[in-house]
Amino acid sequence: MATSSRSTTQQHLHRDLLGARAITDELFQIVREDALYERPIAERHRILFYVGHLEAFDWNLFRDWLFVRPMETSAFDKLFAFGIDPVGGGLPEDQPEDWPSLPEVREYIGSLRARIDEALEDGDFSSPGMDGRAQAETLLQVAMEHRLMHAETLAYMLHRLPYERKIRQVQTATTEDQVENGLIEIPAGRATLGLPRGTVQFGWDNEFETLAVDVPRFRIQKYMVSNAEFLTFLEDGGYEAREFWSAEDWQWKQQNEICHPAFWKRDGRCWLYRGMFEEQPLPLNWPVYASHAEASAYAQWSKQALPTEAQWHRAAYGTPQGEAREYPWGDAAPSASFGNFDFARWDPVPVNAHPANESAFGVAGLLGNGWEWTSTVFGPFPGFAAFPFYPGYSANFFDNRHYVMKGGSSRTASRLLRRSFRNWFQPHYPYVYVGFRCVSE
């Protein structure tokens, strides 16, 4: 065995990667084994794909860009390499029998983990010196954060599984109370998005470089829009009023017979909420989770708008003094006292549940409890350069058909709560843990 040349940082990152593995392993364990070949969301692969994908991604990444020793390949390396994000049709048509058996997939995973861990322990990297260490650390960060992001996207996929196909997990109940969602005035000022090139902090390619935006004065809702507020829109005929929807959004709504949020269910004259493990009466003070199309229609109905990425950023991180905070509440690291994130719960909590999670301007609940839509189309900052080892991570979605989301949900890892992190989704995808708040002049 070679003498390890790993830095202390690499050792810590390898340990963190093992921790991320444990999180995704536990997530798959809530699925009953005979349900692993199901497809809970029509636009996505079957669950089994993701069982193999996480290891295949790590293996393909490290084998091609980090490890010095030649490594043999397998047909599974390609089979499990890439997920899908169909826009406007083109749903997958594969059948369960088209996929390998579960024992075969588990043997593949075990083999890859053993080879990855051995090579990481040896420090047998392809690029010596400082540049090699930096590349190893970057690739370890990529593997870890990729897995943690899937821990969230898999959760909302498993959310759609029938309850009998899952092993129920316990979570604490929440309380209902009145929430007054007033508008907070944000004075004109500058929002600096992104990260400077050369920073020691890890970021994905779309986080670079910095972009300074002068933001005029505006007003923004103190809290995310609640189920109660959205119910008023629905009961006022918002889903039947053509004037609140763009042409494309209206066509999507009509063709798919969308008449309420995907997390809601009508039971006679009552509304139920489809939680991860049980249905319950609609929690009125939880944030509504809705597609970008539905959020935009609500904003039109309320004579407001969705915030731009720069407006959201200014409301979250700006201060009256001009400097930006690391987090909305200040510079303290994320912890349970600040919000519903880092896999704290399977479902939301009330929009006002964490008073400490408040920006310098008094805007509350900006991190955790649900991502938040913006009106900004996902695109590159000036100076964007794709990762050479993952060129399609962002660039494949610079198609004017995806929108930036900011914030985080209950299933978002704390390391993804950094100020520069950007998430994105297409506007007609209603299954994500994402809500919104509105702005006005």
C-alpha cells in the first residue's frame, strides 16, 4: 500500500463523504424493498436508478479525474451515470425488467465503495503538489454535495410513494396559530451575488464570479406565503382565472388538470395535506409548496410579483449599514435554533416557527422550511466557466426554462445554506419543497 499523501483537509472531506453516504443509505431504508423498482414521479427514473447512481457518480468522477491507477469500467458505470430532467414531455418508458436485480446493484455499490475508499486512504492521486491537493479537495466536495443534494431530491420523490410502500418515521407535531404576513420595506442598496474566483470557499460553477447589483427600494413579505393565504387565492377562483397565468403556464395547468398544489388533497369539503408519512388536515400556517407557475399566478392575483434573485438576496443578507451578513441572522453557523433545515424534519413547520431566523431588515424564515422561487431565469454570472469534470452541471440548464430558487428546505444540508448557493427548477414541476414570498414597490 502506498504511503498516504493526503492533507488533513482531504481526510476531513473523506470523513464527511462517509457521513453523506450514511444519510442517503438511511433514506433508501425507508423504502420497502419491493418498491425500489417503482417510479413515484413520472418525469424521473425509477428509485433503483438512484441507488446505483450515487456510487456511479463518485466512481466516474474519481476514476477519470483523481486516481492515478488505471481502473476497469463496468456497464453499470454508464447505466447509472446520469439522471433526467425532461421539459415539455419525453417521459421515460422503461420497465422494471429493464433494470438489473437488486443483489447485482448492491454488489456493484459495495465494490465501488471499497475501491474508492482504498484509493482515497492511499492518497494515490494523479496530480502531485499543491494543485493536486486542491483538485482532490474540490472533487471530494463535489461528490459530497452532489450526494447531499440527492438526499433532498430523493426525499420529495419518496414523498410521492404510497404510504404502505414506506416505513414510517416519527416526527414531532406542530402547533397552529395566527400569522400576520405584513410587508417589510427594504431600502435601496447593493446585493453582491456569487463568489469571487480564487476564493478558498468551495462553490459550484454557477456560483462564480461575483455580480454586484444595485437594487431599488422595494417591499417584501415578512414570511413565506402560507397554506391559508394560498387557500384564499384558490377559493377566489385563482385556478380558473386566465388573466393570472402566462400562456405557457395556463396550457400546462389545463392539459394536466392542475387545480390545487400537489401537496394538497380534497376530501369532500375539506382539504388535507399529504405529508411524508401521513395525511392530515391542511396546516394553515405551514408554507405552501407550489410550482413556479402557481406561485406566479398567486403573485399576479395579489397584485404583487415574485422577487428577483437580487431582491431576495438583499432582503436576506443585506444590512442598513451596507455590509452583507454571512447568514440572514448574522455570522453564527446554522443550528437547530435558526430553522427547519439539515434533515431536521420530513415536513414543514409554521412560517413563524423560528424567530431567530430573521434578517437585519426583519424578514423571517429565509433559510429552511422550503426553498423560495424567484422570478430570475437561471443563467450564468459574468465570467462563468463550467467545471471541466462536470461540464453539464449548470450549463445544461441555461435554457431559459429554469428559475432560480434560494433558501433551503427541511431536507437541505447545512453546508448548502451558504449565501452564494443557487438552486433551480423548471416552472411546471410541482413536487419540490419550494414555496415563495411576494414583493411590491
